Amino acid sequence: MSDQTSQDRDKIDKYLEVIEERILAPIQKTELGHYCTATLLLLFAAIDGLGGLLHPDNTAGSNARIREFLDYMGGDYKVHKKELLNLRNFLVHSAINVESFLSQTEIHSDQHLKKMGAADFIYVSTMVMYENFVDAFRRFRDDIKHKPAMVKRAAGQLEWREDNPVDYLNIPTPTPPPPVEFIHAKCRPKCH
């Protein structure tokens, strides 16, 4: 494996670690998974991030990136990406769900992503969506190991950033993100 390929994989691995530690672990290991809105907000953030690693356009907006990863998830996620994207946008911009029925239980999981009610709202089981996302995340991780073009594409969307906490000693600041060197998704200027 070339040094560049190794560096590319290191960037991608670090980014995937961040998703595991800051998105997947809190949903799985804390009470957070009991809250539909919080769970979906985290999942949609990860979907957006991974969609940015997949999308062929470096300047794709968040909606295009999310659609890209929902396509990657496949099945009903691909079929209902418009409704899921609308749900995401309402949650992100107003914290109000006006697009679906939400449930954090796996009861009636067979109804996940099915339309129901007079308004034809989609039913979203956040735990089923979490499990399906984890499956897609694992598949993504596996695909990255075996598809050089995918590695190059994903690594091109990531960069290392460094910060020196000593620079902030004279002003009160929040705790800087550990470690000092961290992975960062390159700026994506447009939202839509």
C-alpha cells in the first residue's frame, strides 16, 4: 500500500471513528436513544457527512449529500428519501416534526417507512433507522477497504486540522476538541 493510500485511509478511519464515538455510541449506550428527535438529528448529521464522502460533486449541498447516502442505504430509504429529507429539514430548522409519525420502540417495526393516516405521513421507527444506518455504515467501512476509487473520493473530502490551545490562554474559551490534531470535513458552502 502506498504512503498516500495509507494517509488517505487514516483520515477516513479517523472520521468514521468520530461517527462511532459521537453519534452511534451515544444512541446505543445512553438514554439518548429514547428520544426520537435527538436520535434522528444525530443520524441525519452522520448521513449528511457520509453522503459528502460519497457524492461526486465536492460542492454538493446538504440535501444532495443526504439523498446520496439514503440511496446508498437502499431499499425504502431510497424510495422515501424525499419524505425523509423533508423530515430532516423540519427537525433541523424548527425542531418540530410535521412530516411523520415517530416511534423510538421497535414495536410495529414492520411499519417502518410505510405511509399511514389520512395525510399519508411516513412512520419512522428511530431504532430501526438506527440499526439500518449501522448496517449501511459497516457496509461503507467495508467498501472503503476494497474500492480504491471510493477511498480517493472520500479522502479528498477530509483534511487534518491542527489547533494550539495555548493560543487561547488569555481569553475564556470552552474546552478545545481533543486531540489537538483532528479530522475535519472540508467546507461545503451551500445548503441546498
